[in-house]
Amino acid sequence: MTEFTYLFAEVTLDDVNAFLGKIKELVHRLGVELQVVDQEVVASEGHLISSAAKAQRAFQNQTASARSLGLETLLYLTGERQIADALRVGGVMTGARKVVLLAYGKVDWEPVVEALKLRVVPQPPSPDRDRLIELGFTEEQLKSVIGPLEDLLLERAALVDLTKG
């Protein structure tokens, strides 16, 4: 399995395309794959690690829907089946944003933070009921959970595999 690390950060984006262009430059310069996602779709560290592991397995089993580990991970994080939908739900937009930067491969975060003008922040708490409703869960689904609410996001990620192909 490819080494996977991540960084929680804040950034102010005036031009998303320019920001993504800087990420592309960093990928070439550092020799690692990077993916940025909206922090709001990450329920917990377990959700992040589970989604990355599922994406890596999908590539190993040749069942990946995306062309990159980062986008495949985004599919699992959001529980979406289509890349366009996953980008709509978990991609970055203009303005002040809380993001998670994912790295596949050994990465020195300092040049990444500097180049992208990120402000590193601590890992946030798990999402509350209101955020899960914003992510498309119903009150009925929320009431059905016996354990932590983030289990709904883990379950949604697991369903991605079942609906492929």
C-alpha cells in the first residue's frame, strides 16, 4: 500500500483553478499525489483512513472509477458514485475554506503549506446532526444509528463498492 498522510488546514481561495494549478505543480515537483477536499465531508480520522484504504484496494483490484487515488478517495469520502457529484459535494470553492490535503507518498508538508498559503489547523471534531443532514442524510437515518453518527458516513463509503460496475 502507498503511504498515506493528510493535513487539516484553512485557506482563502480567490481562484480555485490557480490553486489547483499550484497543487499540480507540487505533484510534479515533489513526486507525490496530492488531493484537496472540503473538510466538511471528513467525519473523522477513521473515515479518512478507511476511504483512502478502500481507494487503494480499488486500484489494486482494478475496480477504481477514478484515474487517481485522490479522486477515488474523494468518491469514498463523499459516498458518491460519480466523480462530478463527488467534486460538487467535497471539492473546494472560492472563499475562506477548511480543507484536508491528502498525500499519497512520502511528503514534506512545509513546502506544500508555504506554496499553497495554508494555515495548518487541528483535526476538527466529528460532524453533528445538522451537518449530516446537509450531506443528505434523513432524520430517519440519523435515528437508526446506534453508535456514533459518523458511522453513517462510513456506511455510505462502504456502499460505493457495492454500487460499482
